[in-house]
Amino acid sequence: MSYYGTSCCRHQDLFTSANYISLCAKRAFAFYMDLSSVIFLIIIVGRFLFFDVDTAAGDVGLAITQAAGLAMIVQFALMQWSETESNMTSVERALEYTYLRQETKEGIKLEDWPKKGEINYVNVSLTYRSTNEKVLKNISFAVKSKQKIGIVGRTGAGKSSIISTLFRLYNYEGQIFVDDVEIKTLSLEFLRQHISIIPQDPIMFQGTIRKRTSILYSNTPMKRYGKLSIK
């Protein structure tokens, strides 16, 4: 089986297991609610049979029907409350984005940048808030124009963190130059529009190839054809 098929099966197993547990919990809850309703009705009927024997038959029937209806209403209300509480998890996840600090929009925008594509890291360090440990520790290297390099390391060594600093996804210490321009001085929107990355996890976008190759739909057709050409 291919990598994509194996990955799809793994995610499907995780979803099915979680969904199965949710269904079992709902069935168990419904069973115990039905059992509680039956016990409640038995108590009502037993009271009229052994204690209030002089009660009229019409009153007994009315009490039983009302008790059965009340049990169904309580069961429905508890089921709706449980469903609402379960769905509020999605609301909590959405509200988490409202507490995120917005990225700054300050910075300069240059014309015809980058020209060569030279990258220079100078004493760059990166620390994640969750660990408070430096993932990158004073790294310095230079990549010349059109040069191909490979970064090798174990999982968690900081390979992806280097790319994160290039896109300024996290605050870092040190300096990063692209064509002799410190990227901290550039606008985030401008910076991320003029550099690109091919991630290790594939993402399928909707739309045609023509739209996907046009950043913000501002390129002319000749520029798009130039991007698609093989050199």
C-alpha cells in the first residue's frame, strides 16, 4: 500500500475509534435513562396499588401518563445538554484563535526583491514557548545563489525550525539576511509573498493550475508561463 493509503487508513482508524467510543457512551447513557424512567413509573404504580388504593381510576391513569411524559422530557433534556456540551468543544477551539496575538504589519517593501536569493544566517537562536529550550543555538551559515544544500539531522534537531525562522513564524534572536536585506525590517506580508516552500506534508488546493501559480492573481500570463517552464 502506498504512503497516502497507509496514512488515510491510520487517520480513518483514529476517527472510527473515537466515533465508536462516542456512540457507546450515548447508548449507555440512553439505557440508564430508560432504566431510571421505568423505575420511576414502577414507584408511581406501586404507590397507587399499595398505599392510595382509594384513588379514582382516572386519576391513576392521569398520574401514570404524566409521569411517563415527564420521564421522556427529562431524558430528552439531558441528552440535549450532553450533546451541547460535546459540541462546545469546537467553540472552545475556535475561541482560542481570538486570544492569539496578531502579527505586526509594520515593515518596508522593496521592489524587485529578491534578485539573487542569497541567504545568510548570523548567530540565529530560536526558543519555543512550550519548552523554553533553545531549538537553534547561535547557528551561522550562508547559502549562495542557486546553491543546493541538504540539512541532515534526527527528529527534533531543528531542521524545520530553520525554515520557520526564514518565514518569521516565530520570534528569533540573531540576524537573517536575504540578498543583504535583514528580513526583520521587511513587512511580513511582503516577505511571505516573495519566498516559497514545498512542505513535507502535501496539501491539495482547489482551483486550476493557472490560479495556483498566480500569487494573489497579480501575475501576467507571460510570467505564469515562465514559472511553469522547465529550465
